[in-house]
Amino acid sequence: MSGLLGGGGGGQTISNSETPLSSFNVQTSVRGTPVPIGYGRNRRPVNLLWYGDFTAIPHTVTSSSGGGGGKGGGGGEVNTTTTTYTYTTSVLMGIGEGPITSINSFWNDKAYTDNADIFTKYLGTYAQTPWSYLTTNHPTEALAYRGQAYVAAAAYDLQTGSSLGNHSFDVTGILPYDAGTIDGANPKELLTDFLTNPDYGALFPSGYLGTWSQYSDYCVASGIFLSPIYDQAMEARQAITDLMQLTNSGIFFSEGQLKIVPFGDTSITGNGVTYTPSVTVAYDLTDDDFLDKSEPIRMMRTPNADAYNQVQLEFRDSANQYNVAVMVAEDQASVETYGLKPLDMITAHSITDATTARLVAQLIMQRQLYTRNIYEFTIGLKYSRLEPCDYLTLTDSRMGFNQIPVRILSIEEDEDGQLRIQAEDAPSGILYSPYYEAPAGTGYTVNYGVDPGDVVAPKFFEMPAQKVLGGLAVGVAVTGSSDDWGGCEVWVSNDGSNYALLDKLYGGARYGTITNTITSAAGQVVRASLVGLGGQMVTGSATDATNLTTLCIIDGEFVAHTTATLISANTYDLTLASRGAYNTVAAAHSSTAPFIRVDRGIAYSEELDITYIGKTLYFKFLSFNKYGGGKQALADVTEYTYTVTGTMAQLAPATVSSLTATAGQNTIFLQWTNPSDMSWIREIEVWRNTTNDSGTATRIGSVTGAVGFYADTVGAVGLLRYYWIRTINKQGFPSAFSSVASATSGTVVPGSGAIVAGMLAADSVVAANIDVASLDAVSATIGVLRTASTGARMEIRDNVIKIYDSAGTLRVKIGDLSL
């Protein structure tokens, strides 16, 4: 915990400073890596393209201790200056090919921020100009990066470290279908751009593209929108194959055109589009059409027991910060009959919602399970109009086939002009799945950057002087209201401009108001209503209350409770067993009086100089969430003020009791009983007057410690004097005067060399109370002096010293051995 800013007076100064860091650690900066191409909306990593102007910013906090400062105070104080550093750097981070649509939010390591407005955003247009910061400060390095999307930030806050952290961004990239509503890309548009874009595409001639309107209708009506990120070198063929698997379609080159035919065999309407499948049978082939008469049709069949009946598809769930999730589709009847036969995990990070993932997984599973037969046969050139994905029926009397529906997978022409065809089962309806919402099996994933919310208005109080070395300190109770609130940093300032960290609190304090009226009597039951997140109030014992273990403060009065009974959420009935603790006044309190449970959930200042009384302190509370992230910025939170009253520091300490005055020849001896708690009493003052009027009395001296005796040398006999005693607390504030005591010097004349009874009071015969020019040797019969009456002891009597062991047996005798 740091001390408050400032301090007064001269004295010793101690300076502490951490060594500033001089180097900057980056997350990822790779030369020669492919520039990512991203369609739709997905979470994108970045590549650091430029950084510079790494700066260490010093923060110096001064605290003071010692020095007193109150009435009667003195001594020098120690001023401690501590310098810490935070760091900034300017950065430019590349996202990928542009132009993109928008940059929405970002992650810094695990911390999530729901907008990216702290960055300057460049969407990758081909007309964009260089970042103005580089143009001004580093003109030779100011590149426009045209056609590349990136973000930039000047003096980017690294806080107390020198590492940039792993950044990633939620980006709506190229070709969203309907940005803000359907952010994924239509696979037809995606594939067209991927193949033909002149800046980053595969340079496939656009004239060779077939009419893909049916493919577009199928994807849109089915709700299959994709958001792939191509960030590694790969064959275009592999990217196309992956797209065809996810969109339940086939692609082939025929008649000089690249054609795509969806496998879906049922009409679908969705998103304002209707898909109509092409399921017309091109030919009914019979025994007469097959050229191989010895084996007209060769069939490869996968046994039921070997057919895959479960598909697991890994996707990125936009509803869960694009974290990886797995969608499972399985045929329960097949699993129960043949056991679980899972297909290898399919990675589909281009899918970013659970519903699409469920649909795609279901379609792949159905295709795996119900298209198990592959047919091969040879027919004549007269069927050359056939294309892959066309429908046929097969009739073979020897195999018992009667118009079995199949779909052509491939066609090869041999040197004799014969067509070798491979086809698959095409039973009606198996390549259709109803569209329905499906939850993603994501489990629990932490949003480390969730907004913690602001603190509830704090309550301030001043600490009991007995608990503070210097007697003056401020406590503050604070809590949050959001379930995601985890605590806060407490910052304080003398002037409202220069803030220093005071404390860091985890969890909130328990405070609020009372809702009933109570009297000043002990045993009253107060109902406390806690604000914000509240907390649990726990019953204490009578000893706990006596020892102030359950300490609370109600409108300036320190109290302690025993029983705590829960009445409703964050409302408790507390039995007040101790009232008026720490010299506060036990008083009646009305409803709405402030209530604070004083414990470790409070932020405390270090001791304040007494000159802070009347000054205003400024506080800010930077909330962070229950995971330690999402911390608020100093400039974004509400400022709270508190004016130091010094109420506790100025509370009158307990005074002495039983003051008596005993006359000597030229001296009057005073004796009294000190308060039971001397921990916060600095000294005890002695005041005297010639009349019974404390208002005009004069301070004649003081004593410290537990001494309850004072000798006033008046210098003559027959002088009547009146005396009062008062205690002074650590801050120099006095108690009330004691009752008066008086005596007339010379009224009692002790014998020569005598010690009066008052001088033999407990704790009175100490070095500080012996005030003579010299001491002569004293001869007397002292009787017996022993350290104990029995057991191990030493005795001195007359001219002999005896030492006994623990059994009471005499072991040593020194002196007159006859005694």
C-alpha cells in the first residue's frame, strides 16, 4: 500500500526508482509470410508490420512518515519518493488482403474489448494513404500498404511491461452476404472471387466459369454461409475440395466450363431464395446398354457395420468469441445396431455459427452412411451428353437391379470411344436435412475482458487514532454491482490531477445504511442493508465483540456485534454488544445512517500529517473483472472526494482519575491513576494555579509513560496551590482536565531525610523522579529481601546471602556462615 501524495516539513528524503526497460518484445512479425485472405466474418490474428518510439514514462509518488506535527509535536519527517514506469510504443499491425468491410473488436491476450476504436483502421483500399503518424514522425518509413488492411496506434499503452501481447481482431472481411445480419460469405461469390480476383486470386479465367446460380440458391436457402481465412500456402484445388464438402456439392469441368451442382435433392426456401434441385433422370440404362456383357455392372459395397455413423466437425463459434467448438452429428439407430463408427474430425474453421455447423455435419454424416454403394459400368459413345452429377437408373437382371437411382461421380472416355462411368447411390431425400437451431458444445469459456462495471458510490471514514501510529488515516469502503466485478485499484490525489496508486482490493467491502432507529444502549439490534454485491455478515461471540473483532462503524460511532441474522438478500440484523469503541460517543442513530463493516475489505491510507485536516482528497476506483481483466482507465471513471475532518484524531483521550496532592516542606507531591489504555497518549500534563480556576491555570510540566506521580517544588512553606492533570493524544489534542486537588506547602514537615508515603506509590520510584544533587550512602537494617518465598530463590539478610535450588535446599552461602 502506498502513502498519500505529499507531506510537509523538512527532513530526510529517500529515493527509490526501478530500472526502466529499454527493449520492446513483439508478438508476431514474420517476413515473407502470405498475406491472409479472409472472407465473411471471423477472428483474425495480426502480423506486426512496424513499431517505433518505445517510451518509458516515469511515475513518481512521494509519501511521508514520522515527524508528529500536532500540538507539542516535533522532529523531522522522512520523505520517500518512489519512481515506477509504464511504457508506450507506436505500432502498425497487418490484418490481411483488402478491401475488407469493417474491424469490429479485438483481443489483447485474453482480454476482450468490444470495439477497436482505439486504433486507426485502414480497410485495405487501393487508394489508401500512409498512416499520418508515420508521415509526420517517420516519413521515410511511411508506406501506404495499399490493398492491405491494417490497424495502427500511436503511443499504444503497454502498461507496466514491454510486451505488446498477442492481438487478434474480429474482422468482417471480403464479401459478407449482408454485413451486420449475415456476415458470412455466399460460397458462390467467395469461390468466384477466390478464383478470378486479379490482385490475389488464382487467376482462373472468368470466362471458364459456369452458371453457378443454382449453387448460390442452394447455399443461401440452406443458410450455408462461410468465413474462411486463407493464411497459408496451399493448392487451390484443396481449398475448392474443402468448400465442396462443406456445401454438399460436386464440381467438375465439362463443355469448357467449371460447373458446380448441389447434391441436395429436395426443394428449400430460406433467406428470400428458393432452391430447386435437378433430379430428372437422364437415362434408364438396361442390360442392352452395358457393353461389358460378362460383368455389366461392378458394385463396391461398404458393409453396414463399416459405415461411418458419427461426424465431428470443428468450427469457430462466433457466439463464444470465435473459440473452437465441436459439433457432433450421428445416427442413433446405426450406433445402437453396429456400434459407434466415427469419421475423422473435420476441421471447418470457416463455419462460425452452431446452426450451420449442425446442418453441415448432419449432411456429411447422411452422405457417409447412406451412399455406401459405388457402381462402375461401361456404355457407348451415344451417351456422351452425360455429365458428372447427372441422375441415371440402372436395371440389371442378373444382379436383380430394377431402376436403381444413381448419381454419376466421374466419366472417362477410353481409346475406343467407350465411356467408363463411376456412380454412387442416390436414394431420394438422404441429402437433405431440416434447418434447425442447434447449441454448440463449447463447454465453458472465459471472457477475460468482460466489462466489470463501475463501483458503487464509496463511503469514507477516519480510523481510530489508537490504530494509527500517527493518529490520522482515512479508510474507504467500496464494492461493485455487477456479477463480473472482481475488485478495483484505488487511486488517490491531493489536487485531482496527479494520482498515485493507494491500494488494490479483491472483492468488495460490506457497507450500506441502517434501516431502523436505535438508542445509545448496548444490546440494541440494528438492521443493516448492504449495497452493491453486499456480502455475508457472520455471527461473533461476546469475546469477539469485546475484542472488537466484529468492528463496524455507524455514523461515526465504532461498535461491535455478536449475532448476525440474515433477513433478506444483503440485509442483516446485528446485535450490538460493544458501543462507543475507541472513545467515540455511544449515541442514538436514525434510519439511513451510514454503516460500514471495518475489516480487510477496506482500503486504508498510511498515516497522514495532522496538516491534512481540512484538506480535500480525490479518489478514483479502477474496476477489474473477476478474472483480473477488463480494468478501467483512470480517465474513464468517476472522481470522488473526501475532506479530512480529523474527527477521530481530535477525539479527547481518557483523562486521569483519583488525583491527590500531598504537602511537603517546600514541595507538593501529586499522585493519580492513569487511564487503562495508554497506547495513544503521548504525555500527561500537570497544570497549576493559585486559585481554583483551571481556565487560568499554567502548565508546569509533564510526564510520559505509565508514571502516576509528580513532585512540584514550590520553594517555600505555606503556599496553597491547586492542580489539574490532563492527557495529550498522539496528535497533540488534550483530554478534559481532571478533578482539582490542592495542598499547602509546609503543612506536613517530614523528618530529615524522610520519604513521604506519596513518594512510594506504585511506579513512582524511578530515575526520572529522583531529583537531588547527590545521594549519600544509606545504612539501615533491611530485614530480609528474597526473590521468592519458596523454591528456587535468593535471600539477603544482615551479612549473608543465601541461594536455594528449586527443591528449597540451600546450595550457596556467602558472608557470615554462622547465620
